[in-house]
Amino acid sequence: MADTKILVTGAGGFIGHHLVNKLKAEGYWVRGVDVKHPEFVATTADEFELLDLRRWENCLRATRDVQHVYNLAADMGGMGFISHNHAQILHNNLLISTHVIEAARINGAQRFFYTSSACIYPNYLQTETSVAPLKEDDAYPADPQDAYGWEKLVSERICQYYHEEYGMDTRIVRFHNIFGPLGAWEGGREKAPAAICRKVAVAKLTGNPEVEIWGDGEQTRSFCYIDDCTEGILRLMHSDYAEPLNLGQDRLITINDLAEMVAEIAGIRIVQKHIPGPQGVRGRNSDNTRLREVLGWEPSISLEEGMARTYTWIEEQVRQKLVSTADNTLAADPSIT
Ligand code: NAD
């Protein structure tokens, strides 16, 4: 293991940063690559290079002298970002995905891990709040919701073709709403759990109990805590399973109930204000049958526990921001995927 050198792309982002920490704790040598450094805490990577992975020559540089590649780099965000930037997302992420895997192949990487998403699942299976959990085989006939999902689906196929035709050892995970501390919590790229934590923290710290939620808040999702996510990534990488695999929790909750859960954690009462805004699909849940079969494991950290850890961190960020800017506009823009 100590001999295995690893590249993590997107190491300046939320999951990438946590993954680098996990790999370092396991004793690996790690190179992180991103267009930015981690925002909140310094990286623990042995090397960290600022490289734009849309560019081929940068991908060749990033993938040099490593045996394992975890490709997490992507132009992404919550529902507000994803539903308004189709052209940019498809362009940027296709360039990243196609260049990184080809560069890894040319440089002789032994194993390649690709982070896909539950956003690849078809719209027509996600029209009800009481949605049936999504199985891996439900992906086709394809009808992903946004350009973000289409790119993920195509890049899954690229991994599968590289596996079949070039013999590359590939792994493909489909994340279902990963959340936790040290992720985007403001600015438009934050996702629902972070946005809700921010708005509840603002309500608590300003004394204004109103919390805005896009749509009627009855849309449903499942949410998976970051420590379960990084554990699942390593287990899948070390398995021999080359087909796409869900990684998420299978507990369905409405956005309204998630907001109430966070309010309880914060120890306040909130008044939900429903406003127009992109909501994504009506319901989405993970079927973990295959995850259990393949890994003999599934995420176990409860939503309450994960949200408590996340809320504590975000409340502190909000407190610092309110003190430094006296900025009460932080309550806007809930983003929900
Ligand atoms: P993130 O936005 O925090 O991290 C992505 C990182 O990629 C960012 O740091 C960004 O700067 C970097 N990046 C973007 N363009 C780049 C470029 N041209 N060159 C180099 N780096 C670039 O997102 P995340 O939540 O950590 O997601 C990690 C991966 O998991 C992504 O591929 C994402 O699509 C996927 N995913 C995440 C979730 C989730 O719930 N967070 C769900 C499904 C899939």
C-alpha cells in the first residue's frame, strides 16, 4: 500500500478534500489537483498542484507517476447552479472526464475511479414524492434531468468502454446527495443540506425565524454523510466491481422535514416561507441492494448525527461572516438537488 501513489482530482473541493484526508490516514502517498486550494482547511496531500484539467497537457502532468486515479473534478453545484448552466457544465465536465481518463491510460495508471451521480437516473422514474428507490439498472432508457446528468452518464460509458476495450481497471460510483462540514455553504454552489443549515443559522443568529424554501418543500431526497461516502469510495476502489454502483443512504425525507430537523438541532423554531425556485426531480432515493451485495456494507451514520455535525460547522461560518460583514442577506438562495 505504501508503494501505491494516488492522484485525487477535485482535491480542493468538498469530497476530494475529505478523500485526501482518508487516503493519507490509510498511509498512501497522495497528489491533489484542482483549480483551487481547499477553501477552509489546508490539504494533507503530499503534493498539491493547481491545474485546469480541461486542458490535455495538464491532465498528462496530473496523472504522471501514479497507480490509482480518483477523478472527482467537476464543475458542479446545487440545483440553482445545475439548472442554469447547462452549456458550461457539459463543456467543462466532458473535457475533464475525457482528458483525465485518457491521460491516466497513457501514463499507465492501474486503476481509475469515476464519480458519477444519482442525477443520471431518468426523469420519468422520479415524478412522485413517494418514489421507488432507484436501482443501478434503472439508468436506461436514459432521460437524465440536466446536462450535468447527461455528462455523468456519458462518462460512465467512457469508463466502461476503457475497461472493455483497453483493459483499464475502472470503478464507477453514483453518489446520492453527499453532505458534511467543509463544503460550499453560500455563494450559489451549495446544496440543500448546507443551504438549509445556513438559513437556520441566520434565523438563529439574527432572530428572524423566516426560512425560505424553493417550491412546496415536499420534494424528497436521501442524504449521505461524508465519512460514509469516503469509506464507500475506498471499499469500492478495492473491490473487483467495474459496473456503476449507488452510494448513498436509503432514508427518504422531505426538504420541509429536513429544515425542521435542522431547526431542532439549532434549538429554535422556524417559519417556513415557500418561494418559487428550481426543485429538481420530485423524489429521489437510493436502492442499496447491490451496494450491500457488492461491498457487504452500507452507509450507517444517521441523518440526525450527520446534520448535527454539519450544522455546528456552518453555524460557526455564519457567525464569523455576520460579525465581519453584518451581512443579513445570507438567508437567500436555497439550493436543492
Ligand atoms: P466540489 O465542487 O466541492 O468539488 C469539485 C472540484 O472540482 C472543485 O474543487 C473544483 O474547483 C474542481 N474543478 C472544477 N473544474 C475543474 C477544472 N477544470 N480543473 C480542475 N479542477 C476542477 O464538488 P463535490 O461535492 O466535492 O463533488 C465531487 C465529485 O462528486 C464531482 O464529480 C461531483 O459531480 C460528484 N458528485 C457529488 C455529489 C454531492 O452530493 N456532493 C453528488 C453526486 C456526484
